[in-house]
Amino acid sequence: MKKFMRNLEEIVGGILFIIMLVVLALQIFSRQVVDNPLTWSEGLAKFIFVYVGYLSVSIGIKENGHVFIDYFVKKFPRRIQTIINYLFQATIAIVIIAMGYIGYEMAMRKVPVQIVSLGISYAYMYMALPLLSVLMLYRLLERNIQEIRNKNEVK
């Protein structure tokens, strides 16, 4: 279970990506070979793509893989670099919280609007942002706590 939770984004994202690939292949086959396009495939592919995209952001946060330009920061003494880094991490957390809140507000506005081809509310697609913002925030805190425990400088 620990391994699953540690690799949650990769596992769920990989499964969703494969489903999206199969759906798009079915769409191409039905359109080009059978000459009878699927009405729901494009809507489902977009829906899955949104979730896969936000899962990949969470992976980037977990692995500290996002772009960080530290040219000027490295010119400061080590202590100041650490303070600047903590300020950056706090800023990232604030942005994630704001994204989650704004995403929730957007999702609530989309409740009455339907994805016609799927027969579901757009709110389910827009809920990707607030739901996965929680995961992003968790991964950010987890990474920073782990690095502090290891007595490494947080990057």
C-alpha cells in the first residue's frame, strides 16, 4: 500500500493515459474505417486529459522537477538562500491553495452545464483542479518535510 501511495500519480495517470489512447484509437478506427464516428470519444479524451495534466503537475512537485532559476539566488550566502527557498515554497503553497479555491468556484458554476456527448456535468471536469490541488499541496509538504528531516537544503 505504501508503494502504491508513493506512486499514486504515476499509476493513476498511466492508467488514464492508456484509457485515453484506447479511446482515441477507437475514434480513429470508427471514423476512418467504419465511417461512423463515436460521439462520446472526444469529450471523454478531453476529460481524461485534464486529469492526466494535473496529475503530472503533482508528479513535478513531488520530484521537485519544475523549473527553478537560481542564478541570482546562488549569489547570496547559504543562510539567505535557505530563507529565499522557504519563501518560494510558501508562495507555491499559497498558489496551489488559490488554484484549488478558484477551481472549486469554477466547478460550482459549471454544475448546470452538461458535456452533451457524455451526459455529465462539466463540474466533474472542473473538479480536477480543486481535487488535485489537495494532492499537489500534500506532495509539496511531503517533499519539504522529507528534505528537512534529511537535513538537506530544500531546493
